[in-house]
Amino acid sequence: MKLEYAGPKPEISHTGVHIDTNKEDKFVYLNIVIQLIEALDHDYISNKKYTHTLDKKLSSNEMIRILKKKCPNFEELMDKANHNIEDEIKHNIQRVHENCILNPDEKSCLANNIEYMRKYMIQRSVNKSVYYCAMKLLADIVQKDHIDHISIPMKPNYFHVLHSLQGVLLKEKAPIDTKLDVYEENHKLYINLQVINILR
């Protein structure tokens, strides 16, 4: 498997495939998460402020290289995501054939639509698994290095990433509270994730 953009979430029925543009492929956020990992994973000097720009466009190969270096079970994770979605697709097709409401033509159309979207769904599943693996790495860095805040420009994709990080930190064994705010500085909007109760 490789990392590449698949597209928003598909909603598959016997009448066709509808794409839900409100549920974007996690691949679009992966570049940001990996750049944050690279920016934050280093030795720190007390009371020094660190800055980094997130405008670099990493290729799929670069993202894989970085994640393999940071996450030893990366290949296994991608294979598992692929296997899980294949099982889910197989199960869904079995359910189509057992469906008592659809007529034979509708069943055939639905099964064909699922098969048609197989590669698309597999890629989305892999992208999602890799995204949450990267997000867990980012959360581990925040805890390990006692990072008390992250401020980045206010952009929808950046906000999504910090909101995801907020959720991952809250789900830790010892939940970590955070506060997400938007502020203005020099006529520009920024998002700030404040880490509230991290252990020192």
C-alpha cells in the first residue's frame, strides 16, 4: 500500500455513490501532522521559544520515510488497515446478498457499487490509520517534552489537526486537558492549543 489522496467519504447505495464532502480524507491533514512531529521532536532549552513554518509540501514517500523512522510498526499498521477494510467490504457484500428488502437487480447494483469503490475505500482506510498513528506520535511528543502550547496560523486544516490532537490527549490513560483558542496578532489570526494539566 502507499499513501495517496483518495477523496471524501462515499455513501454507497443501490442507486449509486454519493460523496459526502463534509467528511474529508485524512490524507489532507497528514502533511501538517508530520511537519508538527518534525518541528516538535527535538531537545529543548528551558524558557526558549521555538518557531517553525508549516508550509512545506511533503511527498508521500517523504511522509512514509519519516513515519517509518518514528513508528517501528508502520508497515504492519498499513497492512492491518488494508486487511480490516477488506474484511469489512466482504462482510458488506455478504449482507447485500442476505438483504430481504432489495430485489435481485437492486442487490446486484449495490454489490457492484461496493466493488467499484473498493480501492477508494481501502485507500481512505489506510490514510485514516496512518493519520491516527501520526497523531498518537504527536501526542506522545507533547507529553514527553512537556510542551505547554502550540500556536499555528488559523486555517481550517490546521484547526482540524489541533482539534484531533486535543481529542487524542484527552483519551490518554491519564487524560490531558487542553484549551483551544483563536487569537489575533499583527492583524493575523492564530490557533493556540494550551496544554493544561500535563505532568512535569
